[in-house]
Amino acid sequence: MSNSTPVCRYFANGACDMGDSCRYSHDRSSVNSQICQFYAIGRCSFGNRCRFDHRKPNSQSPRPTTSSSRPTTSTGAATPRVVKPPTPAAIPKPGLNVQAPEFIPSWKKNTVNSYAAAAGASNSAEYLEQKRLENLALCPYFEKSGECPRSETCVFAHGDLCDMCNTWCMHPFSMDKRNEHFKECSSNHEKAMEMAFMEQQSLEKSCGICMELIFESELRFGILPGCKHCFCLSCIREWRSKHETSDLDESVVRSCPECRQHSDYVIPSVLWVEGEQEKKVLIEIYKENLKRKVCKYYNGSERGVCPFGNKCFYKHQLPDGSIDPGESPRARRRARIADFLDIDDEDFDYISDLLDRFLIE
């Protein structure tokens, strides 16, 4: 092979399988130096299997020289070059102000408004999703029967079963709403228990006048504030109305037929009430209901004259809509003859003196 043939690159690496039949040159003199750099420093891990040459580099190889523009001497020898030590490059002055205040990122300046903001973006998304679920309204169909025609596609929340009211109204995501319903349900249950106890107690009560079972006869009780004796409303009203037309004293007319304890009024009730606290509640409810009704003495007149005065339970409303405050029934006095006569003080004293003499005689 001629020297113009390119050198086989596989031969240069020591791995040509073609041997002498290779069409490229296998001339080692034309091969560039393939000295193993790791072998030169004694750290080649491939050993004999390394494809580079394991030989020491020639220390007498000529070093590359730089061309000089200095003129040569007459003998042809170049003058030695004086090499100056390198000078360090000038460091550019930074354009930053060292007196500037410390930089603080904006996310550190913002105050944390909530736990979700402090926990990060991922926790914030979970927090918002939890709030959305807590604000979901309960499905009205599922709340009544536990079944919904939309099933999983329903946009409302399907509640859990409440053991007390047997409805599916316990919110599945909001603990506050569950506790609120539990308190409301417990309160209604207590009221229902009290009502059942009062109904059971009313079954055994009979009227002290007609001796009939009042609750079974679908009659109303006539509750006397002053005592605990039981009467039906019709009997006790009839008793008091008959005695009011007689010559009996007012204290006798308004007393209990059995114990003679005084009571100013009778309270109608569908259930029997005996305790003092229960009677107070019943009286307040009774008075509030009567305040909404106009007194019969003020119905259709400019100003009525109610015998009960400002003690009346009914509303003393005038035709113009204003309320008449009234006066105490004790302040009402009997009409005197002087109220209907046009006389002066001297005549009044004279008439009074005559009446006194007449009564004495």
C-alpha cells in the first residue's frame, strides 16, 4: 500500500479484523500518538486490554515554539526571549449598591390570613374543597326516604340516618351541622316526652263538679291559679257565673268550690297542668293570646268603659288604632249626686250637712 492511502482507524486502535487484506494503510509510522493518558500516570484499569499504547511519552520531543518578530544575528542564531510574568486581569467593578437595604420577597411580606394559606397551595385546595362540601345542601328526596332518583349524580349531599327522628338529615361532611341537628332533635324529643307525660297524667283527671273524665270527654280543663283542684272549663265557669248573680261576696264567688282558695280568673287548657312553674308558663301564654284580641267594651265605640280597667287581659284599642292605657279598677268610685248637679262649693257643703243630719236622725 502507498503512503497516500489513509490509515485504518481500526488498526490505529489495534482492532482491525481485515488484517493484510484491509484496503487502508496499516503503517504505524504514520499513526498519530495513541499513548494512554491513564497509563502515563499509572492509573489504567484496563491493563493489557487497553486499546491505547502503554508506553512512556518521549521526554525529548521538541516543544512547540512561538514565532518571534525579533531579528536574528548574523550567525543565524535567535536571541533569547525575555518572558514577563503575567499580570492579573483587572476585575470589573460591580454595579450593585452595597448600601441598599436587604431584599425581602413579597411572599414573606404578606401576612398569613388562614391556616390554608400557611399550609401551602396544595393544602389550600383541600381546604377549599372541604368548605365546598360542608356548604352543600341536603337532598330533599334522600332526606325523607333515603333514596334519590339521581343517585351518584345528585348535586346535593346525601345525609346519614338520624336514630332519633329516623330521617336522613345528618350532614355527611359538616360536623357543626350534625351537632346542631342533634341538639335540635334532642330538644324536640324532650318536649315530646313531656307532652306524653302530661297526656298520661290528664287521662286520670276528673271534674270535681260533674265527676266526668275530662280528657276522654274531649273537654277542656279549667285551671285555677290559686289551687290544684281539677274542674272542666264549662263547669267552673257556670259555677262562678251563678254565684256572681247572687248576693254572695266576691271572695266567695271567685273561690274554689272545694278548698275555697281565691282565684281571679280561670285558664282554659287541653291538658292538665299542676306544677307552679308549669302554671306560670301557661298563664303567660294565655295572657299573650288575649292581648291580641280587642276587649268587648271597646269594640265599636270611641272609648269603652271596661270594669277591669288597666287590669284587663284584652286589648283596649280605640277606633283610631291607639291604645287606651285605662285606670286602675280600684280608682273607680261610685257616681255622686254632685257630679250631675251644677252647684258651687257652698251649696255642696250645705247639701252634705243636710245628708249627715238625715242619716243621724
